[in-house]
Amino acid sequence: MTRRLFSLILALVAGLGSPALAQDRKVAVTFDDLPYQGPAAALCDPAQLMRLTTDFLAMLKPLDTHGTAFVNDGRVCEATRASTLPKVLNLWLDAGLDLGNHSFSHINIHQTTAEAYLADVDAGAATTRAALQARGRTLRWFRHPYLFTGETQEKHDAIAAGLAERGYTVAPVTIDNNDWMFADVYRKAEQLGDAALKRRIGEAYVAHMTRVLDFYEPYSAELTGGREPAQVLLLHANSLNQAYYPQIHALYLARGYRFVSLEEALADPIYAHADTYVRPNGISWLHRWKATDGEAIRWEPEPPAWIVAANKAPASELQAIAGAQTAP
């Protein structure tokens, strides 16, 4: 049985009689930090980078996500960037995904000026734009690194104006979920060669993603008079999602979601909502719209405490932290 057929059966069985099927649920899946979120050495080795890419895309192939991936050119070494990054991006395009700009260096606006930020955006466009133009397409999407949009009104407005002048459409996020934190802990378990711990981290990740979705579905409906808007899910291209994204995909299918393009998701009227949120943090646009409306923000569930602790600790302490979590 193919993975897609299994997922469809799971969705039908889980959804029978469910109110989720009474509404048209949509989700656009996005992957940040291309070409890959992983060890720097692997990103500077052309053979490893190509293998990581082909393995990740082989996982996605039967799932038909209609996803969009956001690129940081500076994640790879200069030589690899010139020789291999174009090949990597073409593999993503061949797989039917769209591409967007995520800046060159994953720049932090809180540590620089709006001018330097926009220069980094420009530097991050070259390879992705060339790959798209070769297919008669344009580079139009931009995703803010860290979801930071500027901690002062001046920076916020200058960046927004600069992106608009460059023809970018900002790719908002409604479902933010700390998958990067689980991915960091998962990589530490990989370093230790601990398969059982990897499985436990993956299971905790899927459980967390379920709790996050339980929160965001009714929370988003509060902004639209009871109708759940099309969602934009933020994930990252990494080994955790290579192993566990199929279960996340099945979760959404079981809840009655259709996987749509970013363009279709952003056609939902909610994305025309004003956003006046200016703070030194990166958060879901649902929270931004709540704050704009003068309503209190309610925060999504946090990852388990042991995942938070393991993210802050070296790999050598991971097994002790995980073991303490289950101790009486």
C-alpha cells in the first residue's frame, strides 16, 4: 500500500462523522531554511547536500503537499553555493514545490539596521531568482527570518516598504510550532546513535503538533466569526521532518484539511487583515491580528519541558535529561 493511499484511508476513517468535514479546511505547507537545516559540514559537501535533498524530496513525493520552500543562500559554503545550490533548488522545483527568499544569512533584524537587512534580502535572491526565471517564473515570496518583522516602528515600516518596492509578497505563518526545537534535539540523538531516543523525540513531536493544531483551529475561528481560515504551516527542512512529516501530513488529512498552494491560502480574506503588531519577537500572524484588534493574545502550547531543556544542553547530556523526565 502506498503512503498516500494509507494517508487517504486514515483521513476517511478518522473523519467519518467528524464536524471537521463540515467545513473546507485548507493548509499551505512551508519549509524554511533551505537547502537544509543541519550540520554545516554536510551543507558544504556537494554529495551530502544532494543526498539530503533527494532523500527529503523522496519523502515528500507521494504526499502532494503543494508546498513552498524558503531559501537561505548563505547556509552553504561559497563553492558549494555556486556549484550545487542551483542543482538543489531545481530538484525542489522539479518536485512541484515553489521557492521563496528567506534572506541570505537568516539575518536578525534586532541586531542590525533596516538598510543592512534589505541588503541581505537582495543577496539572498540571486540563486533562487535564477532558478525560477529559467522556468519562466518570478521570485515573489518572502519569509522573515525568525518571523521578526522589526522591533521598532521605524524598522518595521522601512522593511515593509523595502519588500514591497522589490515586489515581494510576505508569506505569513498562522501555525507556528517550535519544530526547530524538536529538530535540534533529534539531531543530538542522531549524533549519539540512539535510535530509541530518536523515536521518542519523534513521538513527542507528533503529539505536540496535535496539541498545537487543537489550539489553533478554534483560536483562528475567533477572528472570522466561527469560520476557520486557510492556515499556513511553518516547518523546516531537516532530518526530523524527513522522518516524521508523513505523520504530520496524515494528521492534517485526518482533520479534514486539503493541502493547497501558498497563493491559494493567501487568497483567504483573513490575510487582508491589518497588522499593527510591533514587538521584539516572532509570532503567528493570528496573534498579530488579535493584538491589532485590541484582543488578548493566548499563546500556543509549549514543547515538553524535557525537550526545552535538551535543546539548551549539549548532546552529551541528552540521555540523562530524557531519562530524568520519566523517573518517578
